Amino acid sequence: MPKQISSSLTVLSVSDLARSRQYYRDVLGFDVTDWWAERDGLTGLALKLHQAPDPSAVHPNPPEPGSDLGIDVSAYVDTWAALDSLYEEFKSKGAMIAQEPVIYAEGGPWKEFVIADPDGYHLAFGGIDGSRAHCSIDPHIQSTFLWVRHLNRAVERYSKLMGLEIREQDRYDHLHVFHLDNGTGLILDSNGMDNMPITERGPVLFKLSTYDIDQAAKEAQEIGFEIVYGIQRLPVVSFFNIRDEDGNIVMICQDHVGV
């Protein structure tokens, strides 16, 4: 069966929403919006911060029997090198360290440290010294680039295509970064592209998902994308490719649930 749940969020009721948002953004490096606070995308560490009606309604988890700390959120980190880097980052920004890094021999071994937030919620970060520790390159695509000739026009077009907000803090001179829900960055780059010719043919650069292939095709055309070859309907998936005014090709795909 195709994947149906793409992410989840832990809800924390907080006594001072503005204070919590500032802590998660400025100290823990989260991307904080009116809807969620996430680090490394919605499939990384994602939270919803809700204003509690009264401070007495804030209830961090109690410790398990035999433990000194209750844990409210646990996050897995692939390698100890990445875990140590995260700890040093948090510490340098003044995070409240509830537990210094500890190695538990019975866990693989497992290494873990715990951060506290302003309401006493505890976030545990841990992992094993994984098999990829010898490799300095993480096995996930962090960002993908699209070369565009007119940055403002391209940003407007792709924001409409994916329903994303255009934020001033995501603009870096000739670059604009969209932070996608799975943690990947879509970077539109106009550097030196003013007089570049449009590529007549090219490969699919990445794939986006939809739950309604026909509606997606209609929306893409209305925004100004060219549909290449039309919708291909197969037993397991349906898809079509779109081409922007700079020649970039993107696939839009719908998995058929239950097939």
C-alpha cells in the first residue's frame, strides 16, 4: 500500500507562546511559523506550540520509574558526530541542558543528551554510532537547485504551485529558498542567468506529489506551466511533467491508494 501518513507533530501546551517561539527559533534553531515549529522539516523534529489557557495547564511528562527526567519529545540523530555537533550548537546558544551527553552501553551503544525548554518540557536527542560514521556525507538530499532567469517571477510561480508562503527571510540576493515539508530546500538561483538560452530538452529534476492529478494539471496550467506529454495514467500511479519558462522539468505524481 502506498505511504499515507507523511509526518506527525507533537503538541506542547506552553505558558507563554511568544517566549516559547523565540526559544525554539533563536536557541534551538527551529523554523517557527504560526502553525508549527520544525527543525529539518516536518519529517525531522516537528512540534505544535499551543498557548495554554492557564500556566497550571502545562504538564510535562513525569519521569519513568528509576529515571530522574521525564521525556516529552525524543529525536533520533544518525551519527555521534552529528549528535555532538548538535549539542555544541545548542550549548553555544544558551540552551538549557537538562542532561549532559551520556553513553548507554546496552543501547547499541546509545548516546543521548536532553534539552529543557522554558516550561520544563524535555527534548531528548540521541542515536547510535551508526555504520555510516566513516562517511562524511549524509545520505539525503538536503536541497535541489533550479536555475531561473527572472527570480521574482519564478518565486511567485513556484509558491503558487506548492501553496508556499513567500518570506523575506528566505531571500539571499540572487537566491530564494523554499523550505519544503520533508526538510528539503528548493533553491531558485538567478545568478548569471539573465541572458542564458532556454534548454529545449532536459531531464525531470524532481517529483512532487498530489492527491488529485486532474486538479493539479489544471492548477499548473493556470499558473503558467506547460504540461509536457499530458497525463499518463497507469494502474499504480498517474503522472505528468510540467515545464517552466526557464526549461526546468518537474514531475507531478499521484499514487493510487489501495492498489
